[in-house]
Amino acid sequence: MFNETLDIKIPDGKVTFHQGFFNLEESHRLMQSLIKTIEWTQDEVVVYGKRHKIPRLNAWYGDDGKVMKYSGLTLEPKQWTKELIEIKSRIEKVTGTNFNSCLLNYYRDGKDGMGWHQDNEKELGKNPIIASVTFGEARPFQLKHISNKKLKKVDIPLSNGSLLIMAGETQHHWKHQIPKTTKQIGERINLTFRTII
Ligand SMILES: O=C(O)CCC(=O)C(=O)O
Ligand SMILES: [Mn+2]
């Protein structure tokens, strides 16, 4: 694994990808501690009046009062752990942003995933900077433009120890997803650091 920064050239958005942002030793250590120390839950959402468990484990950490609202859920943040503070400081240095919250997702295997969405909740402000850290199995992160159907889907393999930064107007014009797969694959943890206003 090598450290490399790539500017992903997309219209109407700004996406930067740092491969090997955390080295192998750090990535392994951080993944193992996150598995143990994070209070993972599997939330339920209500779609057309039916309750569904979301296909992954998740957790919400952050500064006091920075609640997260999605699909009718309101999540109170848990208090930052030592590992989360370590990861947050590292990415704040490169992004020049202070993050006050973090959504964690634990994809246990290929049956876990996340459907097409935008991170455009009004609590995130107009053009949010979202810093996404991955540990474990690499999964394709796909982006599709919302109005311009001529643009091809963008596929970025989010590898172990990588950091992806979405900024500018990305959340207005693009949706993103982590597709499920029938392949036998290992587990993956993703952390998206955000600033809730
Ligand atoms: O797991 C990922 O890489 C994507 C996570 C994501 O889109 C989110 O937490 O909003
Ligand atoms: Mn997202």
C-alpha cells in the first residue's frame, strides 16, 4: 500500500482521495479497536409503514448536542473515544476543518451496504465537507450525477486506510452508495466525519 493523493475530476463537485492515508499497521490497530470499543447498533427505519433493520451496524459519536436526524431517526451522539479523537486529529490536519461528529458504519460482509443517497441534511450546512475513512475490506464507492444522465457513474475503490473527502457542491449534484455484493468478502468499517451546525 502506498500513499497517494488523487483529485477525482467530476463536474459540479469536489472529491479528493488519499490512498494509504493510514499505514497498514495503523489501519489494522484502529480497525480492531473500533470493533471492540464502539457501541455498535443496528438501527431500524420505517419505509411505507414497515420497519426494516438497516443492512449494516452503525454508531453516532460527537460533541454533546450534535444530534443526527435521518429516515425519521434522531440519534444522540456518544462521547468521543480515544481512537476517534486520534483519527479526527489526523484528518483535521489535512482538511483544515474541525469536525464535531462522526457516523460509523460497520459492513459485516457483502450483504451489508448503503443505498443511493446524498448527505444533504440541513444541519450539515450548504456545501458540507465530509471526510470518509475506511478500514478493512475495500468496497466500491459509487457516485452518480443527479440531473445529468449523460455522465457516467464514478467508481472509487475505498481501500484499507484510505481517506475520501467530499466538498464543494458534491452533495447537491451527486448521490453515492456502497452496493451490496454476492462475493465472499471481509468486513469493513467506514467513518464519515461531519460538521453539524
Ligand atoms: O461506507 C461508505 O463508504 C459510505 C458511507 C456514507 O455514505 C455515509 O455514512 O453517509
Ligand atoms: Mn453518505
